[in-house]
Amino acid sequence: MGPKFSGFTHKPGWILVTCLNKASQAWIVGEIGKLKPWPEAELSVIPEGELPKPQLGITYLPRSEANSPEEAAVLLKAQNEGLHTELWRILHRRDEENRFLVTFSLDDPSAEAVRKAGGRVVLGFKMITFKVRGGSDAAMEPEPPQTQFPPTLHLSE
């Protein structure tokens, strides 16, 4: 009987392989040193307890700016330097009347960019607040979106 796996996920700089049993884990540990996907590659196994912890970004997404969290992710990437939303995963979403409460799994550079921006990022024509869980922000909750942020631009014909 060959090895059995339940998942294979690309992460920035590493790959997560989830084994279904100890025999599969032992097999991959034994084989990983023999693999050379490219000449300079040096593959290794990291024990589960040493895996990088995902950073979570929690925010309210106003429906006035995006019809779905997926649509919001596209806008967030386009409007905010350093956000790599193509690497994010939606871990939880709660639909509310005028907004979505969403928990994203963030890549490290995006989490750092959100922190540097003080948690405030642009979505459409509004600013929203992200709380990044991990580090000193672990217990903070997101603020509901406000309706207007200075400075306001008035367009006229």
C-alpha cells in the first residue's frame, strides 16, 4: 500500500503536504532528501509544531463597495500597495444586511503592509479597518465601517 495524503497546498516559500497516517509521513520524510525538482533545490521536512502560523485579517466589507469578499479582494489588491490578495484564503464569512464580516488568512508581506498602514486600507471609495491577529493585535476586533472619511472629494461637472 502506497502513501496516502489529504492535502497539498502551495504557500509562499514552502509547500504543505498533509499525510493521512504515520506510514505516509514516514515515507515522505524518507523520500524528501532524494527529490531534486531543480538543481539548486534543497528540500526538507519541518515538524508540524514548527510550521509558520497563518496570520488572520478580520474586517467588515461594505456591500456598497463589493458584491462579495472575492470581488473585494481584487479591489484591495488593485488599490493598496503590498497586498497580495491572490495568496489569501477566506476562512470565515458572515453575511450581514449591508456588509460581510470576513476572516482572511494573510501572507506575511500583506499582514505587514496592513500593520504599516495602521490597519486602514482602501476598498472602492471607502477606507476599511483590518485587524491582524497575531502579535500584539491578537485580541482586537474590527471596527464597523464608517460612512465618510476625510478628505472628501466632491466631483462636479
